[in-house]
Amino acid sequence: MLGKTNAGGGAKLFAAIAVTYPAGSSLTCTKGTKTLTAKTSTGQWIFAVPEAGTWTVTVTSGSSTNSQNVDITSEGQSVNITLSLELLLFDSSVTSGWASKLYNASFASAGIANGKLTVKNSASAYSGALLYKEEPVSTSGYTNAKITVDSVKTANGTDSKHASLILQTSPALGSMSAVAQAAARLALTGPGTFTLKLPEGTYYVGIEVGQNEVTVSKIWFE
């Protein structure tokens, strides 16, 4: 067992949710109007849940947060979960703070519309387009960058596929590629959710294409 529990108000213990989470963070467990709060921030807590139903466990530290739903269905049930912090950089609700660099604006475009991030370059030869987070982001406390890609397709009729999630010390776009200046790079080869192991440091996070069009719905650190 992880430690003491607290259901609040002397409620009867129906079930328990044991949580491992980043030390120093706040932790809550909610269902409707009922909210249970961890009384310490040591990184381990057991919530004494007073009734069945779907409970949402949430960890928060500054602007970083993450949640997980837990279904409690029977008396005496015990559930163990681990929550890491999530720093949301882009999704349909977080769209501000992005800027573009285009090697040739006649062929390339980069921007956000309808809750999606799209970078496109339709030149017959590589020229490059970059959409990046204007403020550099620290990777401290996070292990992975994750990205959900809706589509990657050729934008000029060739078979070339070049799209990347990149981390750079400056938002550079050279005559060939921002990839050349990347401290870390993840090739985006098709739709799906991809993971990039984060280096230590503070970086500009961006999406870069060569002769492609890529559409992204979410980028985050965890």
C-alpha cells in the first residue's frame, strides 16, 4: 500500500484508488460535485472512494496537467494508476503562440485553421517550411514529446516524403532544411501518434516539411 487515505467528511470507504504521480504536484479525484484532494504532494496517495462510478484523477503542476478516468464498479475494489504530467503545446483549444518561416512563400504555407496545424510546401525542389512555437520550451521534468498526426502527403506529385517534429536551439530555416539545425528530430511518416525522446534543455518546438503537406491535431510533452 502507498500510504494514508482520505475520503473526506467521514464517508464510508467503498473502494480505493492508489496513485503514483510526480512529487510536488497537486492531486485530485472527482466525480460530479464530489472532490477528494491528496493531503500531501509526496508522489504517492490512496483515495478512499465513497461510491461507485467513474472518477477522474487529475495531477497538476503550474500549467502542466494530466487526467485519467477510473471506473469503480464494486465495493472493495482496488485500482492502481500512474499519472505523469502533460504539457500541452498544441491542440484545438491551445492554438496561440505559433509562428512560421517559409523559404519560398510562393510555394509554401504554414498556419493553423479549424483546430489543426498545417505545414505545406509544393515546390518542385526542396525549399522548406517551418511552423514553430515562438517561445522556447524547457524539457525539464518531461521524458517524451508526443504528436498526433492526421495526415502526411506529397504536395508536389513526387514520391518524396519529408516532414518532421523538431527541437532547435533557434527557430532557424536554412536554404535546405531546419532539420540540419535540430537538436532532436522525429520523422512523421503517416497518420498516428508518435513519440520523440526529449533531450535536456530549452528548445523551439516546430514542424518542418520539405516537399510535403502535414496536418497535426496535437503536440505535447509528458
